[in-house]
Amino acid sequence: MKQFSTPHLAALGVLAVLAVASVWAARSRPGRWLEVFSRLLALAILAGWVGEYVADGVEGTWSAQYGLPLQLTDAVSATAILALWTRRALLVELTYFWAMTASLQAILTPDLGQSFPSVYYFTYFTYHVGAVVAACLLVFGCRLYPRRLAAWRAFAATLCFAAIAGIGDVITGGNYMYLRSKPAHNSLLSVMGPWPWYIVSAAAVGLAMLLALGLLTDGVRRLDQRRFAHGGAELVWNQRVRGRGYS
């Protein structure tokens, strides 16, 4: 798929509209509809994620070398589905940090051999866009902000998943998480030096991005606290998630 082609720009447009609309609606019109919408979004992500594997099976293109769920965006999809369904603190944190880095990067620089109207166009962007929308909805819309040291926990979880992906690469000869070679399309890895140094560079840049995302939510949280201190009403949604790991 050609980067910034019309189909790619259309997917970016859908992402922007859904992310902004979901945050605005959750903040301005909290209510039970949020639970229904969250679960519908979770089902959409699941449909796109699983649908890709089904399409591989139908077309006979699935292989252990390329088709195992060992890309970080696979972990994001599973985590986002569970976070939307349960609102557990750790799941929300991982969804936020992973979606706003890995999934967003996958949307901006898609590693996709097909374009519109291929089924892979719809499956790919459904679960990638869905994960980013889920992160925006849960954190900025529902105000389920990451807890202290959440960025470091996300970094540790990323390293653990990378170790699993690396084992998968050795066993299958694949290139999960691009640990064996860089992607063919342009991405951040393109400017990070040769193998294996780009892996070290990517880890450092990834940690910096996670810490920056943590600072962003800390700033937004402080703005909300000042607003509530001046007479704003506590969100009903936040009352519903008490006892699920949030204070």
C-alpha cells in the first residue's frame, strides 16, 4: 500500500474523526452509552484482528513464519479488547502506551501489501485504528489516567513481549517485531542504523516516547483536577470504575 495514498489518507481521516468525537462525547455526555460503545468498539477490534487470520486461512497464505500473533500490535489488539471490556488499570495503561506508539506508527507507516478494496485493508485499519481510538476514549475521554510508573511498566512489558517475539523469530525464521531486519517501507527504524544497533536505538526512542506520553497524561490530569476543584462535577463513569485499580 502506498503511503499517503487516497485510501491511506481516508483511514487517517477516520482515525482523527473517531478519536476526537469519542473523547468529546465521553467528556461532555457521560452515561451508560459509554459501556455499550466500548464493547462495540472491542468487538470491532476483535473482528478486524481475527478477520485477518481468517482471510489468511481462506486464501491459503498463512504460515508460522509470518502469521503468528507475535507483532506488538497483536498484543495491543488483545489488550485493547480486554481494557474496553473490563477497565482494569493495567490493561488501560498498556493499551494507551502501546496504541499511541506501536499502533499509531503502524497507521502512519502501514506495512500492508494490499490496498482498498482488499479485505486486508479493512481488517488492518480496523484493529489498528480501533486500538488508538480505544486509548483516547479510555484515557482522555473517560479520564482513566495511567498510574505512577505506568510508563516503566509498559516498557518492561514491551521488553518481555519482544523476548517472546525473538524466540518466535528463531524458531520460525520470521521477522516478528522487526528484530531480524527493518521493514521494507519507510518507518522510524529506517533512520536508526544497521542491525542490531537499530534495535537498541528503537528501545531508547520507545522509552522516551512512553515517558513523554506519561507526562502528557499527567498534564491533562492536573488540568482536570483544577477544573473539578473549581466546582466541576465528578464523572459518573469514574464512579463506575472504582475498585478496578484506580484511586
